Amino acid sequence: MELDVVELSRLQFAATAMFHFLFVPLTLGLSIIVAIMETVYVMTNRPIWRQMTKFWGTLFGINFVLGVATGITMEFQFGMNWSYYSHYVGDIFGAPLAVEGLMAFFLEATFVGLFFFGWDKLSKVQHMVVAWLVALGSNFSALWILIANGWMQNPVGAAFNPETMRMEMTSFFDVVFNEVAQAKFVHTVSAGYVTAAVFVLGVSAWYLLKGRHVELARRSITVAASFGLAAALSVVVLGDESGYSATHTQKMKLAAMEAMWETHEAPAPFTAVGLPDQEARETHYKVEIPWAMGLIGTRSLTHEIPGINELEAESADRIREGLIAYDALMEIRENRGAVTPELRERFEAHSDDLGYAFLLKQYVEDPREATDAQIAMAAEDTIPGVAPLFWAFRGMVGLGFAFIGVMAYFFVQANFRGMRFPRPALWLAVAIIPTPWIAAELGWFVAEYGRQPWTVDGVLPTALSVSHLSVQDLLITLAGFVLFYSVLFVIEMALMVKYIRRGPVEDVEETEKWMERHTHRLRTHDGKGPFATPAE
């Protein structure tokens, strides 16, 4: 990879975005888990659940603060590194970001203070409502961010205005209810719930292994396993929805994820493993599952899924169609104020392919002067890196199914086996704590890398989106971001480890007294009342 302005800008944004996403999933999931725990406290009035809420809430707070700090810098990068992108599509992309800031972020930031400092100032029910508002704000933030990102994947509700030379919104409703955005939202937040569930499960398992805070750990495992099993199942089901959406919105991305070079007779098989060779345009040693891809991608046995080679030829045709739109656009610019209806009609007839003509800008200043060879090169550029996408997708899917197995096991042990957890299973729970983050990062890699060479799919190539910066400027800022974020990461880990080792320190005396009374009731009761079962 040549380190030019475009690639360095991509690398810098990828580094900051993927680092920020280390905090997002845990924030999304922990906010819900904490709210669930406080709801149980309000319903039962048992101090152990209040203690659990405060303990896991503290870890949520640490993660939330650092997530906000790393997220703000990302939005500034649109103006710093991607100024032409901001100019070209800012009317659409900026709207959901503005709503996110006004509605979701301020909701979350306002009530997170009440959550931490309102325990003695609010009633139990009021504080529980605050906890749910914090969770709602966290998830609303994700919704509007993913609406913005979903529009980049599937740019609906907008049209190019030849008078202003910019994309303009035509339907806010279409942008908000974009099928890609909605599928990405439910899939992403479900992945966040799995992340938090695995985190709570792993930390609680560590407490059981050490024989510390046993009652808190047992109840936390019950919540994490139940919540995590539902979330893990949702991730797989909702991920299937994303794949189905890609069948008709991002065909090239789907073909690259499957290393599907040729269009297969319906129903297409799913390649479980193989070695994609982009230069040879084939996948070596592949193991296929018959019909599976056809069922996943089209939900039918009769619809074909186009292969990479066919889509590349289609891209070449769209480039040629885009050249007609580009030529008409140049005439419109030259004849401002005297644009004939015929000229405007010619532009409108081919405007959907204008972005494909822009792909030629890498090879020739005026796309209308491009040769057939240059058109072929631009068409080939629409194929993303197949092998990285192929393996990233399979890594994500494999981890997703593994989470279902782990959560199902702990769910059964917690609810039907008297909370008997073998030590190897507890060590496994501790060991897998990092894996949801790996799966989440792989998922974002598939989504964003698979969109290349586009910043906005089919509309604006990445190569045209960058600011006029020097390589030196980008190297300096990239090094600065890496250094600063590394410091923040060390701080995050140090604080998390510190508070996990310390364990719950609030409401200890009240909780211990209640546990003594509770244990006494369990031992002396006749076994027919609400305290008969040893598991809560």
C-alpha cells in the first residue's frame, strides 16, 4: 500500500474509528444490564441488587467517559481530513449527526450525572427511570450514527444538484428508514449487548474462581447469561438480515465476502473455507455448503447472486453511462443560466451513474478523455480486497456462533443446575473476555473495507473525498492520535482493573446483613415458600 494522502487519511480515520469502537459496544450493553439490575432492585428491594447496580455502573461510567473523549475527535476529522466529502454530502450526512448530538448525546450525558450522583436525592423508582434513560440515550446515539453510516452504504433519499455541484437531501424519511441503516443498527447494538454480557460473565467468573463477592458474581452470571444468550441469538439472526440487504444494495461487497468470482446457478453454495486468489480470480481448496448462500442471500432457490467478474463488467458499463452524465454536467456548468431542457434531461437520465465516472479521476484529469484501458482499470478498482474480507467475515461469524454456545451453557447452569459452575468453564469465561471486541472490530472492517473504493457507495470515490493535505501533515497527526489514544487505552485498562480488583465497596454492610438473614431463611424454611430455591 502506497502511503499517499488518500491512504494515510484512510489509515488515520480507521485507527481512530476502530479505537473508539473499543468503548462503544461495552457502553451499549452495560447500560442495559445496569438498568435491568436496578429494575430487579426496585421490584425486590434486595440490597444485593443495588450493590450490583452501583458496581457495574462504575465500570460503565469509566468506559462511557473514555468513549465520549475518543468519539468527539472523529467528527472533527470530517472537516480536517475529508473536507471535500463534507462539502459534497454534508447536507445529508450532517443531519443525523446533528440529531444525535441534540437528542441522544445530551439525553445520555444529562442523565448519566443523575445516575451517579442521584442515589440519595431521587426515589428508587425515579433513579430506575434515570438508569433506563441513560441506556436509551446510549442506544439512540448508536441509532443516529448508524443512520449516517448506513446512508454511506446505501445513499437513498438524496440527489445530485448540478447547480450547486453537491448532493442534497430529498427525503429525510428515506434516510432515517434506510434498510441498510436499520439492519446495521439492530445488528450493532446486539453485538454490543453480547460484548457486555461476556464482560460481566468473565469478571463474575473471576470472582468465583477467587472466592470473592460470590453472591454478586452468581447473580451477575445469571443476568449476563440470560441477556447474553438472547443477544447472541439476535446477532446471528439480524446479521442474516444485513446479508440479505447487501444482496440488492451492495452486491460487490457481498460477492467479495464470499469470494464468489463467477455467477453461480441458483441456488448458490456458501464457501465455508478456502484460499481466495484475487490475481487468479479463483478460490483454492474451497469447501462449499450447497444452496446455503442462495438461501441466505436471496431467501429463495431461484434467484442468482452475481459474481465478481459479472459485477466488474457491470461497473464498466456504468462508468460509460456516467461519462454521459459527466459530459452533460460540464455543459451545464459552462452554460449557467441558459441550460436547455434537453441538456438537463440528458443529465438526469444518466445521473445515477455519475459517481462511476468520477472513478476515472485517478487516471485522467478529464474523464471524458479516458481510454478503454483506463475504464477497465477503474472498473477493476470497484473490487475490494477479497481475501481480507473473506476471512474477516468468517472470523466474525465463527465467534458469533461460539458466543451462543457459551451463553447457552451458562444459562443452563445458572437456571437449571443450581449455579454449579466447573472451574474449567469459569476459566473459559475469563479467557474469552476480549473476543467480542475482536468480533466487533472484524464486523466494522467488513462493513467499511468492503465499501471501497467508495466513501459513499456509487456516489463519491474515496480518492476524491480527502482534504488538500501533505503526507507530512498526516504522518504527524496520525502519530499524535496513536500516541494519545494509546495513553487513553492504558488509562482505561488501569482503571478497569483497579475497580474490578477492588470489587463492590458501597452498601457492603447493609448487603451483608441482608445476606445473613436471607441465608438463615433458606436454611430454616420448609421448602414450600419463595425462599425454597437456592438460586435467585
